[in-house]
Amino acid sequence: MACIVADPVAWTFACGGEIVEQLDALTDVLPAENGVEQRRGLRLSPRTTLEFSGLEEGAARRHLEHLLHANGAGRWWVPFPMDRGALPEPLAAGATAVPVDTRWRHYRAGGRALLLGATPRDYELVDVDEVASDALTLAEPTVRDWPAGTAVLPVALARLDGMPSLSRFTSDAVPYQVRFLFEEPVDWPATAGAAEYRDVPVLEVAPDWGDDPAWTPERQFVEEDNGTAPPARFDPQGGPRGLAMRNYTLLSMEQAAAFRSLLYALDGRRCPIWLPSLAGDLQVVANVSNGATTLDVGWTGLSAWPLAQGRRDLRIQLRSGTVLYRRITAATAVGDDVERLTLDAAIGTGFTAAQVALVSFLVPVRQEADAVVLRWWSHGTASAQLSFRGLRDGL
């Protein structure tokens, strides 16, 4: 019979390099031929995995290998390394509160936290009763003294998602890479931000322009080919369901926390959001007065075709930072070089053409994938790539 430790074991070994946090939602998508979808979320919260690497040698290496032998199939109290904090002052035995910055981290009332010293054997697990922005109130007092600078981390129950390979860097040093799948729900507040248009959130998180945002106007064609005549092609959706790729770099714990909240709100492929093209799709050529319901723009051909999804909702950004959202209800040509757009709502405070920074189309989208990866470079810097599929829901 395998030797399995009954109680969960704390993972206290140092990690280095990139930390990979993966959130896996599960969405049942039932598409109709015309592109309309029914989407159902099948999990209350996404499954969370953490992957990181490390290097241990000497006594710590032997300790690591023994624990993997003893508890490889068991449960572990796994810390969130990117949430690492430190004691600002010594903490005496018998303390009922731990001073630490808890903002934008995975601490929760009823959960646990880890006090971690200089070696993997030097640690204490504490039960969290209440969470304030600058301290944890404990359900039971600490059992020993801790010096200033001691690491403090939130932990949750997890199992190894596959056994790590332990190569021999030297006879007494082992590099490793582990991946943990959390067993308990990793709850997080779900919010897509304050921006909203037609009762649906708008994605206003700025992408990383180090990699160009990409958009492909994909169409779902149906072809009939009897082998003799040229194939007949049909477009039952009547327009593209574009695929957009965006890269994001998050430069602080606060930005990363807000981005994670966005991911929880999107819930994989389930929830829609408006995505601006970020392109200068229209050029305003005339000043706009207070209460105006029309917008004069340079000719693009909008007036030559019936208004379609993906070409009727606008994000108007002024150089002052003000952002307006409007729907085009009609487009008419005014001369050879100007089109006049009729808007669904008046513009309260007018502006000049020179005050307009960018006019972009807004497209209703959902995520293309249920799995999203956050790659942490440091405790306050992470990156992610999201893909979005255009919707035909007529929002």
C-alpha cells in the first residue's frame, strides 16, 4: 500500500522564474445556423491551476523528495507566490493579527495563510478569521515568534496535476517544475469594470501594443458541391463573426486583480462584452454642437450599404479622455466626401472635430476559449492573451 500522508502538507519550497496561473471555465455553447448562440456556464467558478519551478539542494532537496514520495497523491496547502507579502515588524508568539497588505490578493475569511521563514521547514499555517486591507485577524493565536521580513502568503488546498520530473543538476541539487490543481473553489469578485453600453460591459482595458492587436473578419460559409457544377456557397449568418486577438501587460497587483475580476465576469465563453476596434474607423470632419443627434464623418461607404452589426455602434474618444458610446440609426451621403450619421441619442456637450482623438466601431463579442493563462514575471507584473469571437446576438 502506498504511503499517503492523511493531512494536507504545506508546500513551502521556494519558486522562481515564471509563475503560470490558469483559469478554466466550462461553457456549453449551442449555436444556430444563423450565428445566434445559447451559452450556459457549467461551473460556479473556474478551475484554477498554478505552475512554477524551483531549485533545491542539500537538506531541502532531500526534504522535497521525501515529501513527494510520501504525499505525491495527497493534498497540499499551496501558496499563491505572486501574492507574497512580508511582515513589516516582528510578530510575537500569541499574536491574533498579522500585519500584511492583503489588497488584490487571494486572502479570504475562513481560509488559511502561511508564515514562511528561511528554510522549507520553518513555517506556520494560520487560520484567517477576518481580512482587512492591512491585516489578517486570526482564529487562533500564532505559536511562535516571527522576525520582520517573514514572508506571508495566502494558501488553498490543491493536488499535484501530474508528478514532477526531478533532474539531477548536480548530485545534491534538483531543479523541478510543479503544477497544482486547486481542489477548493478559488473565489474572486467578478466585475467587468464601470464602462457599459446597452446594458453590456465595454472592454476598456488598454492592450499591450508591443504585439499588434489582430482582427480577422471570419465568416462561417456553407458549401454545396455536386461535383459537376461550380460549388455553391452560402453565408447563413449574413456577415462576419470576426476573431480578435489582444495581448495585455499588467503592471501592478491592482491592475492584475482588476483583470482577474474581468475574467471571472466573462466566465469563459459565456458572457458577452463590447470590444472596440481601437482603429480610427471614422474621421469626424465637422464640429458637433450641444444636443446634436448627427455626426459628419469622412466618406467610408456606410451610406452605400444597409447598416450591419459591427458597423453601427461607435466609441467616440475625445482628447480630454471623455468616451461616448452611440448607435448609428441611419447614414446618408452629403456630397462626395462626407457622410452624415444619425445617432440614437443626442450628444449632450458638443466638441470640435479637432478635439476627437479616435472614433472606433464597437463589436459585441465573447471569449473564444474557456481557458485563460496569466503569466507572472514578478509579484506585480503579469501578461495574458485573450481571443474574442464576434456575436450575432443583436445587442
